Amino acid sequence: MAGIITLTLRETPHVPLEAEVICPDVLAGKSREEIQALPVFLGKRTRRLGDFFEVEVDGDGEEVHLRGDLRKVRWIGRGMTRGRVVIHGDVGMHLGAFMRGGTIEVFGNASDWLGAEMTGGQIYVHGNAGGQVGAGYRGSPVGMQGGTILIEGSAGPEVGMRLRRGLIAVGGSVGDFAGLHMQGGTIFLLGAVGIRTGAWMVRGTIVVFRPIALLPTFLYACTYRPTFLRLYFRYLQTLGFPIPPEALEGAYHRYTGDTAVPGKGEILQWAPDA
């Protein structure tokens, strides 16, 4: 029968703990003893998962719950294809990297490289996130290629860097270079936006709701009321993501670019008085 595996961190490690084994694909169907024996990496040393976490097993473990201060625990949910991971607290870098399916929900804050290069599934962060959300790792030609990332709070720089497909929505402010070298997909930015948004953008859509300092290589195209945005808003609302009621009204200024590439992407800026 379906069940839950609960991992409770005993003590915050002094150096980063790489724990990519914390994933439903790895944990499902294993006994408590087998889970405790799984390898993790504390710096350069190989250790056991049970050295750091209290383990409780109830059923087959398609759902994994984590508790404690996990800010130094990295690579949770790496490459996961199914199941659900629920994190009660803050969590470290590379959460959901290379994710292909399933869901991750964080009742706290996430760090850098959230959902990096993911191709499917859903990540929902109720707090803030770091930089490079849904981005491609250094040297990789593409970033996120599918799935959904929702962040109710703020996020750092380079959100959606080299995004190819998928949806990213951030309720709070974001840092500089959002949508850097974007190649497709959609980014919703409901809060304040940093500089150089959409730099080297080739394709895709960035929707902003606050005043933005556009690069001069983005050209005004028109002001209109895009029907497809209402469909997106309804979809986000079904996922529980808060959408300002006023976003459903008003028109949007459409800018195309980045012409320096040259690119055919678009930035839609909410225009309540249009």
C-alpha cells in the first residue's frame, strides 16, 4: 500500500551533505535498515544516510517527508521520476535538479539551482528561492526543458537561464538577468524585477507586473489583451498559486527581442490603465 517515509535530520552538518539518494525512486520499497545504509557524501567522505537522519517507514514510501534544518543538504530529489517529496523547513542547493516527474513541495526556503535542467514534474516553494531557478548548469546549452516551478516568495538572479520549455512563476521579487538566453517556455514575474531581464532572449514569453527597465534591444510591438494569459492564470490558481485579481484585467504592452541576438521572444508588461 502507499505510505510515507519520514526522514528527520538529527543535526545540521558543518559542511555540505550530498544526498541524492533522498528520492522516491531510490527509497520506495526499501526497509528502514536498507534506507539507513544508503550512501551519502559529507565533503569527500562517504557516509550512511542513517548517520544523519532518523528514519521512519510506513508503507512503500512513494511519499517522502523531510524535517529539520536542511540548508546544507544538497541534491534532494535529483532525477526523480515519480512520487512526492515534502520538505518542512529550509533546504539546500540543487533541489529537484534533472527532475523528470513527481512533485516536490517546500514549506520553507530553497537555495540555488532549484529545478536545474528539469524536464518534468512540479516544484512548489512556499518561501523564497536562490538564484538560477530552472537554469542550465555552466557549460550546458539548455536549462529547464519541461515541468512547473512555483515560488510564492522571491528568487535570486538568472531565473530561467537558458529555459527551453516549461513554466516558472515567482510571486515576489527576482534578481538580475531573469530569462537570460531564454530559448522558450514561460516565466511569470509578479514582483519587482532586476535589470537586464530577457538579455539574449531567443524565444519564449516573460510576463511582468511591475515597472521594468527594458533593454534598448527590446522593441515595442503593441498593446493588447492576450487570451492565453487567462488560461495560464486559471491553471496557476488550480495549483494553489496566488494570482492578483487585477492581473485578470487590463491590457499588456508587448515588447519583442532581444534584437541583439537577434531574438523573437516577448516581454509582456501589465498595463492596468491601457
